[in-house]
Amino acid sequence: MEVDETLRSFVEVHLERALGRIFQQQAVQVEVHLVDTNTAKGGVDQSARITLRVPGVPAMHVEETSDDVRKAVVGACERLERAAKRWLDKHHHHAGGAALADLPVEES
């Protein structure tokens, strides 16, 4: 799939929105793969695959498939945000720290 600057910017904005408040000051590595499996046929075949790596946290992998690549990106970013929040919430409780719900949230 060819990625133009508009699509690249769209992906960056949605990733920042999904992860910016969660991993504010940690080094984060994100890989995004956009795939159109049946280019000529159309249908629900465009996927966004995202891998998130943060030091000290197991890698998180999500995938969303849709009929439109932008819908797939939005869906994958939402899944990634939920997965990251779940992991942080679970590990803060086990460590005796504050839950994610107790952490301050920056409004954009």
C-alpha cells in the first residue's frame, strides 16, 4: 500500500492521541503496517497492524481490519489505547501504586 503524507499524518495524529497521555515521558517505539490484502477486489481487506514497545513493558500488538484504511487505523489506535491502559492499570494495582483512573489526565 502506498502511504502519502496525508495518511502518514493521519496515523501520527491518532497514535499521539491514543498514547500521548499514557506514555508521556517514556521512550516509545511504534511500528505501523498498513496492508491491503486484496487490492483489486475491494471489500473488508485493509488492515492496520500496530506494535508498541515501551521499556519494561511487554510488546503490545493490535490489528484492525476494515473496508477503509483510515477506519482501520482509528480502530487499531483505540484497541492499542485500551490494551495499554489495561496493562498499566493491572500492574499499578499489583505494585500497590495508584490505578490508572487515579492518575492525572492532561486535556488537549
